[in-house]
Amino acid sequence: MKTLHITSLLKKSLLVTLCLICNALLFSQSVNYSPATDIIANPERGLQKYSITSSDYATTTNYNNLSVQTLNSWKTSPNKVTVVYRYFLLDDFLNSDINTTFLENIQTDFNNVRTAGLKIIVRFSYSNAQGTGAQQPIKSQILTHISQLSTVLNTNKDVIFSMQAGFIGTWGEWYYTNSTEFGTDGTISESQWANRKEIIDAMLTATPIEIPIQVRYAGIKTRMYGNTQLNEQTAYQNTANARIGFYNDAFLNNYGDQGTYSGVSECENPVGSSDYNYISNETKYLPMTGETNGLNTCAGIDRTGGANAVYELNLTNWTTINRDYYTPFWNQVISSGHYNQIVKNIGYRFVLNSSSITSNNSDFDLTLDLSNTGYARPFKERKLYLVLKNTVTDEITTALINTDIRTWESSVSITQNFNLGLTGTFQLYLWMPDSETALESNPDYSIQFANTNTWEPQTGYNNLQQTISLSSTLNVDTFLSNTNFSIYPNPTSDFITIKLKKSDSAEIQIFDTNGQLIKELLVSNNYKIDLSNLSNGLYLIRFKNNTSSNIKFIKQ
């Protein structure tokens, strides 16, 4: 018994010594980063290129397809294009189902887009010019076509940026239809709106949640699905409101961008109107894409001037814009010196400002400070990983960082604790791969931070220029298997709850990483501790006068 008692004392002494060693070995290191000024080929943002199918697309296999060579030339051009707009013209199928040749050619286009490392916006239309004839089939035929397209859309959801609500009207823009089923030119009855809604509902059903649907003007969405605006709680759900974004093919033109914003006169500036404010909110969570289609100096207001273009691209959260149209607009933007600013910032643009590490050699806290200087937030879900590369063996370990990049706007700060049980020296990286398994390992689909000397194009990693040494032998938690309490959640924000294992109450102490006493409390089982006044960082909680029970937690 005496020997066992001495062994117990030695064990406690060893644990105390280990705890003191760990506290003594706490260290911090920080790195500041330089922003880049170049245009970056990041996925799902930037300039888009225009393409349209020809009449032979319906009759000849492997004809008029997007070529990998052309797609690659767009991506490697100074504009760094990563999104192609594909206009599928269905004029051969006004009175019949879509044939096999057309469907096979669609699949070939998707294959080539994937090979080149781009993504694709799709729109289907039956008419590319106004006329007196029908601009689309009857409703039942359109619904059949949407059903036919469902398989190819679902199979290729990984490379589909969005699907625009074409099918109705000239250019698929829902205006000129010559149709008693759908109404035309702004004269639409309740039953015709119901018919139109059937088309959108069918598109939502035929496509997976990962593919947003885009409509041409604000009133389409508000008339069909109500005008309740999205917020952080209702966005990113499998609901119609959360999936329907916008495309504006008359950006900055007269009459409220030619119908994008209703109730606006010819020369009235739509900024601040109810429709404008509505779209400005919805596109925080959903894509806004499109093109300009004219110069507009109506009433002396140069809405298509470079400075105002920058202002409104930011105001309505533009993700991509067509580089191929309208040429006089782009010439004007180049002349005014705003071109590079637009191309760099259309969509998201993430900049690393700094990173810092606090470690006790067994686990560590990572703090990231970054900015989104782009006009929009990402609209598709994507994970952020910390990558640890062993500097001796090159073995890779990844750990998920608890954040949603779709919420990154302006300034962002992230702090997280990592206790991975690793031993060795590791180079640290950040990795934002595509969420689709088929594209995850392709660096063309990973997001690059807009910094100098951080991007690794071969891996898709962003080098944090941080190295850390870890040793599992100094992990105190490994030795403290007799800990008499637990806490949750960890990491936490404002509160932690303490659960006692062997007593009804206890005195506890909270220390910071410098060993300074922060709080001393008498707690009971399931006691909630208020941490709202603590700064973000790593802390140690233990029983008073009992150093053998210690738990680290992180406040973030």
C-alpha cells in the first residue's frame, strides 16, 4: 500500500511537471501578407464568355461543341475567364421532344467544360429574334423538355454554375411570347402567371439544390413566390426563394434596366426603388449575372460610365458579367480606367491580411484575418480546410475550419483550436476545394487568395508561410485521464457549461495562456459560465488547488 501511495504521488508530481512544461512552452508567431494586384482565375466569378448553339447541333453529333482548346484559351487569357454562358437554342423542337443528338451534344459540352476546368451557365430558348410566330411551344411540350433535360443537368451538376429561366419568350427572357398561355409584353393574367410558375417549379424539380435558377426581372420572383426577403437564416435552403437568383441582360440601361426594376420611367435612376433594393438583398445569397446592351446617358446621367458601373456592380452584388457584349460599354470602361478594377473585383476576391499561431507544442490556436474586397459573396457552399504538410515525409493532414465562406463579407476573423495528435514539423496551408467529389482534387476549381507568394497552382493550396512543430508526448490531456470534470461546447463563443463527475460543487479557476488568473468561481454541476467579457483566444480551466484536472478551451 505504501508503494502504491508513493507511485500515486510521483504520478501527480509528473502531471504537475508536464503541465508546467506545457505552459512554459506556449509560443506565438504571426505572419502578415501582401495583397496581389493581378486578375485571378478563380471559380464561379469574373467575366463570362458567350456561346450559342447552331442549327446543326440538333442534327450532327460532336458538331458546334465548345472546344477544350477555346475554353483553355479563355481561362489563360489576361481576363482569366472561368465561366462560360451557353445558350441552347431549341427552335427545332417547337412541336416535338428533344432528340438524342441534341442531348448527346449537351453532354459533350459539359465534358469539355469539365476538362478545361471551367463552369457553365445554361439557358434554353426557342427563339433568338422577335417575330409574329410562336416564341415557344405550348406549356405541356416545355414541361416535357424540362423533364428530358433533368438527367443531363443532374449528371453534370458539378460544372453547372446556374440554370437561367429561359423557355418562355424571345431569347428566353419572358417578355415577347405571342402566347395566350403565358401572356406577353407585360400583359399577363392570373392564370398566365400560374402557367409561368409551372415552368419555374418544373425547373426547380428537375435540378438539384446545388444549381440555382435565375430569372430575368424582380417581378417574376415576387409575383410567384412572394416578396419576403432572404436573410442569413432562410438563405441556402431547398426552397424556391432560397434558390432563385437573377440575371440582368440590360444592366445600366433605361426604363429600369429595361424591365429588371418595375415602375421606373425611361430616364429615372432605379437605384433605391423597391425592386432595386429587393434584388440588392437577394443577390447577397444568390448569383447576379448578365450583360450590358447599350450606352445610357439619359437625362444627362451617365449610368454606363465606368465609375457608376463599379458602384452598381457592387450595390447589386454581381458575380459574373458578359465580356462579349456590349462592346461600346467595355470600350468606355477601358477608356475611363475602370476595366481592371471591375475584372479583379467582379464576384468575390479574398485577401489574407495576417495569420497567427499560439501553441503549447501539442495543440495550437490558429487565427486568420482576411477580407473580401469583391462585389459579391460566393453563392455555393465550399469547405475551408487547414492543411498540414509534414516537412520530412510530405504526408498531408487536413482539418476542417469552422466557417461558411458564403458569409464572408468585408472583414473576417476566424480563431480555432486544433488538437490533431500529430508529431513532427508541418508547413501550413489553406485549401478551398470544390464541394463536388469529382472536382475536389482539381486545383482549377480551388479558390486562390489574392496575395503574393501564397498560391500553389499544382495543389490548389494557399501557403500560410507558417511552420509549426508538434509533439504528442507533451499533450497534457493524454496524461490526465482522471480529469474530474468536462466542459461544452469547445470551442465556444459566450458561454461554457461545466459538468462535474465526482462532486456536487467545486471551486474552479480560469487562466489565460500567460498563466494569469482570469476568473475564480464556485460552480455546481451543469453550471453555465459567462465568457462574453473574455477576449478571443486559448484558456485553461482547472479545479482550485488541484492541478491534475485541467482542460483547455478556446473562446472565439
